[in-house]
Amino acid sequence: MKKFSAVLVTSAIVALTACDSDDNNSSSDDNDNTAVVSEPGTFQVTFTNMTAGQLMTPPVVALHDPSVHLFQVGAEASDAIRDIAETGNSAELVAFAGANPTVVSAAAVVGEGPFGAGGSVTGSLSTSESGQVFSAVNMVICTNDGISGVDSIALPAGNEPVTVMAMAYDAGTRVNQADALSFFPPPCAAPTDTGGGTGDNEAPVEDPRAAIAAHGGQAGLSNAAGNWNFATGDEVLQIEIVRN
């Protein structure tokens, strides 16, 4: 597997939203961490693409206080999460680094470009704060507004790694369309245009915000490779966190 080092962003992500820590539900219930107290340290994190053919953008990761969240199922996406979901642009999310150092102790973009099925990216984060949790978010590229990641999971307490599987989520910022021409290129440019046009994909169109939810899946997309498909609940990323 090809691995890349992290590009460190040394402080906060302002797009994190303050919520009660009982709402840690953007991954499975097994990842609820309201009672977790972590110790300071350096953590290596590896993301592996578990899909048949989807591409993933470099994940944005953070170590932070349990009172804040990168994204949450059941809540509307922030503008920064919308940008990641629709175009893979994490600039707004990382641009505010340093704005909230009291609640976010470290953040990074892991990887240098999209990684495909079976590929992985690896990076490291360090914190001098105790009681931190881990969150990550990235774009599932060949979708209308698909993301993956985890919210507020426990960091390793000892030498044993923490490994979690992340599913795909619908960011709720665009209406899903069964046509690859509605995806944002590159690299998801449709090979043909059944409407007789040039084959250029459409620009993202803003839709009324809906709450972030489990992605409804993709199947039988027109103008699309079959391996872009996945079902609701499919595990699309493996995330392993190791204390160094």
C-alpha cells in the first residue's frame, strides 16, 4: 500500500461545532466515548480505502475536546463540510487553524492526493492535552455529496491500536442523481453524455440543506463505472490509530 506523510496544521479547526458529548453518533454506537479520558501523546493514523473502485480525498483529521464535533449525523453540514462533500475542497476547514486552540489540540490533512481502492494514507498527530478524542472527514469522490469519516472516537490508551470501520454518509447539501454527469470532475468525468453534449460534468448545484445521514448508496448509475457503486451501510474506510 502506498503511504503519504501528513501535512500538519498545528491547531484548531473552527468549523467544529459545540454540542453535548452524548451526541457522538456520526459513527456506530460502539464509538461513543463520553467517558473516555486519553493521555497526551503522538498518534499514527492510517486510512485504507475499502471500496471496489471509489476514490477518496485526503482526510482532514483532528484531536479535540469531546464537547465539539467535526460533523454529526442528524445535524446539518457546515459550509466547510459542504465544500468537502461536493468538491473535495478542505481549504475552509483548515483555513481557520489556530482559531480554537482551547478545544482542538491538533489537526492535519493526511495524504497528498486522492487514494483509490486498496490504497492507504498515513500521518501522525501529537497532543500535549489529556481527554482528547479523534475525528476525521473526507469526500467519497464519485458521489454528489458523499463523505466518510468518524466523530469523536477513543484514542488508544496503550500499545494496542484502535481500528474502526467508517461508512459513507450523505452530507445533505445536494440531491443525489443517478447520473455521473452530476459528479464533480476530475477525476469523475463521465465518459459519455447521453444528452448529446460535450461530456463535461455539471457544476454542483446548491440544494436546501438536509441533515447528514447514512448514504443511500449508489447502483446502476448512468455514464458511470460499475465499481463506483456501493450499498447503504457499506464500510468504505478502515481507520487504524496507533499510539507511538
